[in-house]
Amino acid sequence: GLPTFPFSPATLPSQPPCPREGECARFEAMGTCCSQPLTQLTAAELIVGKSRHPIDIKWEKYEVPCWDVDTERWERLGGKKIEALLEHTDLVDLRYIIENAEAGRPVPRWQDVPRGARINAASVHRIQRCGQIHGLAVLVLSYPWLDPEHPDKQLSTMRRLLPILKAFLAGVEKDTDERSTVGLLMDYPCLPQKGTDGRDDRSEEERARFKKGLETINQWRASS
């Protein structure tokens, strides 16, 4: 089953080299390829790009090539159920969470998690060859929200959990190799959330995704 801790990067499509790499503001700030001239970038794109943290820029471009998977073992351990749940809920790469915590950064909401840090139906291969002998490399975290707008904006919870998370990841790396990782299920970075100012700036699609993910979240815990 999936480990639960109660508490009271398909391979992403490769981007072609940017023909404007030396002068493309989007490429320099956000790490995404763009052939638009600087003057065609919107003010919002420039603001978002310049405000992105280096950790997020790095993880936006992170990807892991596909590898051979022991599908029989994956299915025997309940992998098919995980694949079904990933249709509406992303996992987040535990390495990304650890890196942010060590940098003193609160966990971001789902909308702000870089694509390379998300583990979903298209990139599930990143956890398929991993895991302990008796379970999958998926960690389900149940915890209280310390503020209405953010569960842990002062990292009070994350600082306590960090040694446990690092130990869990180290166990998976020892079991496989350094390319292996753990998929973390934590509601705030895994489902679309309201803004930290309390405003609901989610799209209709994001609200529907949140509702569906919330309806199935106990299925993750039931697998523990």
C-alpha cells in the first residue's frame, strides 16, 4: 500500500533550441522556448517570468526519459489504481518539495508548480520502477492547514517533516538509482487552489479538476 504520514518531470515534450535564445525574454526568464519577438510578449508574461524563482525555472525544464518498467510488479502493487487517480490529480516530485523546503520556500499551490515537478498520467514512468519491496514510491501526506489561505506558509510543518521526507527519498534511491523519485500526494500542490489573498482566481476547468480530485482523494488514503 501507499505510506501515509498523518500530521496534528509521458516524458515532457522536448523543446527545440530557441532561435532567439540570446534575446528572448520568455526563454531567459521562464526557461520555455519562444520565437516571439520581445515586443510581442505581454506585460503579464514578463512579470511572471521575472518573478520566478531559479528552482522553478530549473524544474520547468526537467524531464526524465522513459525506461523499461516491470509492468507485472507495478500492477500487482496497485499501479493501475494510481494511473486512474492521476487522471484528475497530479502527484508532485518529492525532490522538488525537499529542494523548496531547504531553500525556505513554502509549498506552492498546484497552479504554480512547474510542469517538470508534476507526476501525472503522462509522466508516471518516473515512479514505476521505484519503490520499496512491499509498496509503490508514492507518499500520501495528511496534515492540518495552519492558515485559511495556505497550509504552511511559515514552514512549521515542513521543517518537522523534512528529515522524514529525505529519508524516504534516500530509501527509494538506494532501492533503484538516482533517477528514481517519490510521488507526493499533498492537496495544496496537487489540486488547483485559491490564491493566497483569498480570491478564487481558478478557471472553470481548474475548479472542476479540484472538485473531481477532492472526490477521489480518499482513494489514495484507502490504498495506504
